[in-house]
Amino acid sequence: MTSLIESYLALAQEDLAVARKVLDAFPRHAAYAIQQAAEKLVKAVLSAEGIPVPAQHHLGALAQLLPTDHAWRAEFASLDGLSRYATTIRYPLPGGRMPKNPDLHELREQLRTVSALIGDVRDWCADRY
């Protein structure tokens, strides 16, 4: 595996560790960390495929860069709901209101989903090299 791919995977693991630590006290920050972990997993796969990685945070758009029959495309596209956590919940709403905290039950499920992918993505990337 290249150092770039290894770095994406290591950083994704760190993002998930942060999400676990702050989930109950700071759910917005946990949501952002979960989204970032998922984004790094997609970018690791794109890099393994030799596909240029754009400065993009929308998981669905990143997934669409993979060939239509790619093993990870549908899985990553299904994570697109996390994309809203990249920016929307991190800034005041129009009129200055605070964004609503994400639902903790939903965040726990998303954390489990993305956490379960790390090993599979790591194995897939390792098999590519």
C-alpha cells in the first residue's frame, strides 16, 4: 500500500476515535469526525484506483468517481447522508441560530457503519498492492 493510502486509513481511524470520545458531549463534532472518516475511506479507494482525488466533501459525488460496477461505489454512495455534517452543522444558520444537534441514535449507527468499513477497505487496498 502506498503511504498516501495508509495515511488516509490512519487518519480515518483517528477521526473515528475522536467521534467515539466526543459523541455524547459534542454530537456536532462527532458527526463531523464520522463524515471525515468516511470521506477518507472513499479517498483511500480512489487513490488505490489511481483516480485523482478532488477537494470535495460530498460522499456521493466522490463515490460517483468510481466506475459504475466498482465494488465500493454503492456502499460509499449510501453514506452520502453524512455529507451534510461536513459543513451544515458546523456554522450558524441564517439569522444566526445554532444548528440543531444531530440525533445521537443516528450518529451511533453511522459510527458503527463507518467503523465496520475500515478493516474491509484496508484489506481491499492491501490486496491492490
